[in-house]
Amino acid sequence: MDEKRTIEGRRPVLEALQAGSQITRILLQKGSSGKPVTEILELAERMAIPVEYRDKGVLERLAATRNHQGVLAETPPFRYTPFEELLAAQKGEPPFLVLLDHVQDPHNLGALIRTAYAAGCHGVVIPERRAAQMTPAAVRTAAGAAEYLPVAQVVNIARCLEQCKEAGLWVYGADMGGETLYSGGDYKGAVALVIGSEGEGLTRLVKEKCDYLVRLPMRGKVASLNASVAGALLFYEVYRQREGH
């Protein structure tokens, strides 16, 4: 992702501005109005970010998604955080990291980042190959969370799990064949949760690196849940235990 990045949609652009993200210019569709647009214009003026008005057809050509809502923000390439920084970060509470084992769909990636941030996660880790990256579609689905929650891009997820364990984190992998129900894990300490890909789940090597494999209870004939749904349930179990609910 060496090229310019676009943030698309009224809420994602507003969230990026509020987060202080580096934005080089904002493109607005002619005739755009409403409260979010007003807030975008006020923040852009305060931050000395140029705003240019364009016809709808121009925005359609520049947009990577179909949901730009008449607003595009151009930014430098997405900044991935070095994995070592995630391990070293002290948030005043035990670390809570999420590692994604080759999630393919950028919308699932964005949804996982959004929910992880809301549940108090300190950072997300994704592989740099054969997996969804922080594209405009993923950033949009994250609905602003990508501007706050650090995302690391690594060569080898299994190696990262070794580093997590060396740093004192317990590693829990979500797997339908897990011996323990997801609610039976102890997530109050330093933890790393691993979510597998949509079709294959956790890879063999990643499974072997996990301290525990936990499963979600399932009824009926559906074999598994969507990765972002399964992740959300696990993330909020961590949140529930840590908040004492």
C-alpha cells in the first residue's frame, strides 16, 4: 500500500479528522449538506486542510467503494504499527491483543477492528500476505476505529504468538473443535485472542501455538459462525470479565 489512501464516507472522514489523522485534502460532492458535512468543513478549516468541490462523477471515479456518500479524504498510506510496539505498550491494564489468522474479507477485517476497539483491545495483528489488508473498504467498515486502534502487519502469525507467550500473554484460539467453551477461558490477565479465516479457521501451526482452544456453543446444522461474529462474542467475553459484569 504505497499509494495514496482514501477514507470514504461522512462518518469515517469525520472520525479521521477528530482523531487528528494526517489528511492532505478533502473532496466534497457539489451540493452536499447536513450536520456531518458541516462538522467536516469546520474541522477542515480549523486544521487548514483544503476542501475541493467536485461533481458526483469525479468522486465515483476516485472512490474505491460505492459508499462514499459524497465525501472523500485523501491521506498518506495506512500506517501499520510495528508489532514490537504493541507488545511494549503499557495501557495501565493487562495487554489484550487480537491476531487474525488470514481473514480474507476486508469487511470482516473492518468489523473485527471496530468491535475489538469497542471491547477494549489494545491492538490487532494481521499477516502481510494472503489476507485482507487495510484497504478503503476495511477502513470504512471499521467506522473510525482504524484511526485509534493500532494495527500491526507481520510476516508470520505463528512466530508472533511465540513472542506473545515470551512476553507473558496467554494465547486463546477460537476453534470449533476446542475443548473449552469460550466463556470458560480466563481473560482477566494478559491475553492474545486468535481468530481464523472465514473458510479454513485456524491453520495447523497456529493451533499448535495456542495455549487453549475455545469454542462457541452451536445448535442446528450451521457448522460455524462468520469470523467477525465469532470474534465479537469472544471480544466481549474479555470485556465482560475485565469489567466484572
